[in-house]
Amino acid sequence: MSKIKIGVSIVLLCALALFGLWQKTQPAKPTNEVQSKKPVEIEIKEIENQIPQHAITTWQYIRKYHKAPSHFVGGREFKNRERKLPIRNEDGTKPIYREWDIYPKREGVNRGAERLVSLQFEKAWYTPDHYNTFIELTD
């Protein structure tokens, strides 16, 4: 083989190896994903077995300490623009939602689609698909 063919082969093998490593660092996609067809409709599922344990553990930490765990992104206001969560509290006031990651932030790795959205520190919803669907966490 010529030196050019060997060089091209090495470059291709390196690219394939890097792509394989990149795929391993991506968060797993949910297997029981539910897609919303109507963006304005409130779609909240109360199905505990669809909520990963690490999401529940993260929520327990947030409730206890009122902040995201170390190295996690969280606490920013979630605007609920699609109105998939309740638009009024029981007393008629506008709710203030906060969003939280359920995985620690890693340099150079996508944060993934999974999030928690909380109402104060009393209620929370898990979203496996970046705010398309919500599953309410129950005590």
C-alpha cells in the first residue's frame, strides 16, 4: 500500500474510534418516550415507574437543600411558555417554576434532554424529552 492510503486509513480509523467514544458519553435516550401532539394541551402523567431513580434522588436533594447538587445545573426560572404545566396556582396566582438537570454537568458533553421542573420546593415534574412531556413526581 502507498503511504497516502495508509495515512487515509489511519485517519478514518481514528475518526471511527472517536465517534464511538462520543456515542458512549451521550446520555441514554428514554425507552418509553411519549410525544405530545398538541403543544398547548396539559399532559402530565403520574407514572412513578417511568421516572429514573437518579431523577428522584436529585429531587430529594433539591427539596432538602433548596439548591442543585454540586456540579449540577439548576435553579433557573422555567417560563412554561407551552403551558404544559398548570398556569395558575390553587390560589389563582401565577406559578414560578424552576428547572434542574438530573445529571452533573460534564465538560464537552451535551446536558441531555432529561430535566426536573419544580414549583417552589413542593412539587416537581420529570421530563424525559426536554419539556415535551411531564411526569409528576409523587411522594
